[in-house]
Amino acid sequence: MAADPFGERSLVDAQRVRVEAIGEPGQRRFRLMVIADGDTAIMWMEKQQMQALGLALNQMLEQFSTDSLDLGRGDVPIDFDADTRRQFRVGRIELGFDEANGRVVVIAHDINSGDPDEDGEPAARPFACRLTRSQAESLSGSAATIVAAGRPRCTMCGAPMGPEIHVCAQQNGHLPIPYSEIGDEEPF
Ligand SMILES: [Zn+2]
């Protein structure tokens, strides 16, 4: 029997995974939800973390051939427990590859878990689970969609607009007229 490269006997398969954004545009909060062993874990993260997670999963999927990754089943239809007590803010996320089982391993560390070397107390155990290729693909795709969805789109060209000034292709690169120059004598 192959040794578990992560030395985690308790490493469990995710039964269901999802990433989502909560709240209004501009004030969205991002989270990764996982059901493993029948229990829901909710990991809150920054938008940049979600973007990085999606990209890293995508890279990992490209890195390992379809042969070496068990396609596996998709999600099991169990409802997420949105009120689960197992919720934390993510400080660091690691990805690994469980070669023996052909699974992507996700390890999420609580931002508040202490460094084990500092005060002698063991750090809180990070959340760790295994994903099938289907689940990893689904997460990667959803993360990209969610991250992009928060950006308003230009009504002229449809391109997502960031904090920088948008130079619109549909206006031959001319900047849109600033609102203040439109005139403030409009009755509305
Ligand atoms: Zn535009």
C-alpha cells in the first residue's frame, strides 16, 4: 500500500464543494464551502485569494494528465449547512497532489491559528480534504466566474472595468466624457 504523502490518515474526500460571493458588488465576501464526512466547513477569503485558488487549481489540472487524476464522481447532493460552526478566515491555502488516489488536496489554514514555533502551542489543525478532478475543475471555473462578475461592465464594449480609467474600444480609445462636464443644469 502506497504511503500517504501527506501523513494524514484523516484526509477525507470532499462530498460537495462550492465557491461563492456573498453581498452586494463592491462589498462582496468570498467563501469556499466544503462538505466532508457529512459536515460543512466554510472558509472565508479575500477576492484575491479566491482568484489565486482558482488559478492554482487550473494550473494543477493542466500539470497532471487525465490519466493520473481520477475523474471521480462529482458532487454528492447534500445540502450545505450555512450555519456550521466550522467557519474561519483563511490565511494560507496549499494545494497538493495525492498521487496514490489521483486527487487534488486542498489545505486551508485558519488566519488566526498560531505559529507552532512561537509559543510552544500546537497550531490549530488546518482544514484538509481531497477533490476529484471534476470537483477541482468546477471550483476553478466558478472562482474565475465569481471574481470576474464583481467588475462592472462597460455598456459600450462589454469589457469589465477595473479601478483604472477605461479606454473604450468602441469609442476609438477616447475616454468617456466625465459626468462633471456633461453639465449640471439638467432638471433631474
Ligand atoms: Zn468600453
